[in-house]
Amino acid sequence: MLALTVALPGCHSKPESTSQNAEAPPVNIDQVRWSDGAVRQLRDAIGRRAAHGLDRMQFAVDGQPGNAEGDRALTQSALRYASALARGASDPAKLYDVYTVTRPNPNLLNALGAALKAGNLDKWFDGLAPQDDGYRSLSKSYLALRKQDNVPAAAIPDKGEPLKPGATDARVPAIARQLVASDYLDRSAAQGNSYNPTMVRAVQRMQADYGIKPDGVIGADALEILNLSDADRARTMAVAMERLRWLDRNPAPTRIDVNVAAGRLLYWRDGKVADSRKVVVGEPENETPQLGSPIYRLVANPTWTVPRSIQNKEIAGKGSAYLQRNNMAWKDGWVVQQPGPKNSLGLVKFDMKNEHQIYLHDTPAKQLFQEIQRQRSHGCVRVDDALGFAEMLAKDEGVLDEWQRARATGKETFVKLPREIPVRLLYQTVVLGEDGEPVIRSDPYGWNDPVAAALGFSSRQAYRLHNSGSDVGP
């Protein structure tokens, strides 16, 4: 199993500089003074930007010390680079229609002024980016993979002839490694050069997920999905680092993080991982947005008021027999599904505060948790063993008795949590393997592309997850 620790800054050491001088009086930009030595430290820091995947971006050092105009220009140059490290070189709210996850907002001008006075500008820059092990691992991998403009050969070459089941081929170990990394193949089955039946079944599942004929034959299309050149991998590592820079360095110690790209949930309790489980998220074209939104209550035996979009597209014209069979009825112009095991929200809803009607919930479609690519919903997040998870939260929050009574009613009943639990819906296509090394997963929504472009990388045409159709649920 892959641990989703890459995108969790703040779980290890704390950055020295993003919060320092928070109580210091504000610094006016015209009060900041530069020296020749400080300019050298600034240039040296920018010269090391490849460690952050920022080497395709230009950060000009304008101005000369010794006069007000030159000092101001140098300060502005330093702040541009410091901002890229401290909160990202790009603005996710401009890259995506929806992005409400809390971002860092340090007082960089104050901290810069203090660093210049102390003569430790280089140390200050080094502390601005995330300081966790995951970020450092990404940085190390990026530097190892980084190439010039020429694109290196693919890791799994296309020999012109498809690889058929039962064949022996030197490429099989590389294919197996990528299947393992993508969760299609168990590590124990990745042995030898024989394209064995277990691998064939894994390839067939992958082909089906990407809309390719699932015949198990590895041709050009299957190789394109499996294949990542060093340039592709470096690009993905740089994007992953940028996503980490967007995140608060000190997130709430009790929270829920959902990795939409990987279909996994982590429940953090008092700074430690208390639980991890699978989730089903939005299918392509009905993507689960990147939100920061708290759970404020549990809903036992929920009803479901069908949104107009689903009502018009998937229920209109079904007739009264369909409604009756699914325990639905018209109420005040809306289709409402009554509580029960067939309810599309299952037996529990985790109510969240956001204007996008996105929340966590149970589901009767349990079989979807066995899928590798779990982007199958209309946008909400379905939780594996949601009743068990709700009981865990209720117990931790001291409302277990109230929750159990609510469940027993069989009717829609609300249990307010004594404190809201923050939830972050994140998108992370790199996770850490059991050996601590970064592992690249699929980019089901193609959401890495705008980030990569903002960092100066060229576009990459790749196979996208096939929209195989979801059920009627949210």
C-alpha cells in the first residue's frame, strides 16, 4: 500500500521563516536596505531554484544596492522568488474554476527585512519551501531526473510489435513496476521476464479504465499509458512540489485529507494518522473540486434531494415505477429519495459547509471501492465503510451515544459535532512508496497540465481516464 504522506507539510519539522516576525511592526518597502553580500546571497538562492522544480522560470535580479531605487528593485526581486517558495509560483484559484484550500500567507516583507538585518538571507530562503520529508524526496528525485531540452528515450521502448500474453520480453519487469505503482498489480506478481496471466489481467483492467479494448495485448496505446520518460517524471515531480507549496505549512492537527487523484482518505487525529481508507470521487467531467470545507454534523439515515442536473439528465422520463422501485417521490418540485439501504447517500452523510454541495457520504454501490481508478461519482466523495468511519468520528468527538440513537431511529436525524472537522480535498498524483521514494500515479482529470505550463514546462498529450459512466448517486 502506498502512503499518502507526500502532500502533508507540517507533519515533520516546521519552517523557520514563514511565521517568524509575525508580531513585528510592519516594514515599509522603502526601509529595506541591501548590501553587495546580500545581493550575492539572493543570486545564489535563485541559482538553486532547480531544487524546487522552478528552473524553467526566470527570476530576474533587478537593481543595485546603494540608492533607494536600486534597493526597492532588489526587494521586489527577492519577494517574487520568496513568494514562489512560500506559497507557490502559480495561483491555483486562477488555474482552476474552484480552489478553496487554505494557502500560506506569510508576511514576507517583514521577514525579508529581518533576514537582511541579521545577514542570513540564504538561510531565510532555504526555510520558505515545505520542510517535510515528502517535499525533500520530490526535490531529490527531480534533480536526478532533470534533463536539458532534448527528450530522453522512453523507459519502455516500443519495438513495433505488440507484446502478447505468454511472451517473454526484457521489457516485462519495467511494465510490471509501473503496474505495481498504479495499483493494478500486486508486488509479489512482478517477477521475471514472462508476461504471465496475472499481469495480463492487470493490463486488461488498466485498458478498460482508459477506454482501450481490454485484450491484454500491450500495443502502442497501452505502452503510452504505462510509459513515462525521465522528462515526464521530472515534470510530474515539479508539479507535485508546486502543489505542496500551495498548502498551509501547519494544517489543523485533527483533519481529513482526501486525495482525489488517488481515491484515498486520511484521517488525522492530534497530528497522527488515525485512519486511511478508499474513497470514490467525481468522474471526469464531474470532477470533485479542490476544496477546504469542514464537516459540521453527521446525518443518520439521510434523504437525498436529487440535484436538477442529475434529475434532468438521468431520471427524467423514468416513470413512476422507477421512482417507486428506488424509494423516490416528488416533493415541492424536486425528486427526493427516502432513507434506507437503497438511498444513494447510503446510511450516513457527512455534512460539509460549502456552496458547491460537495460532501462525504456512504453509498450502496460498494463494488466501486474495488476499482483501481475510483473516479466514478457525480462529484461528491463516497467513503468505504462509511458507517464505521462515522462511528469513529462520533466516538472521537464524544457523541457516540447520540449517533447510535440517531441511527436506530431509521429516520433522517442530525447529530451536530461539538467542533467542526476541517476537510481538504486535494489533488496529488505523486505518493510515497513503502520505501519512501516518490511513486507517480495517474492524472485522471488532466489537472497537472495547467500547473506544469505555469512552471514553464511544455504540454504533454497523454491518455486520460475513460468516463465509463457513473450511477445515479452524487
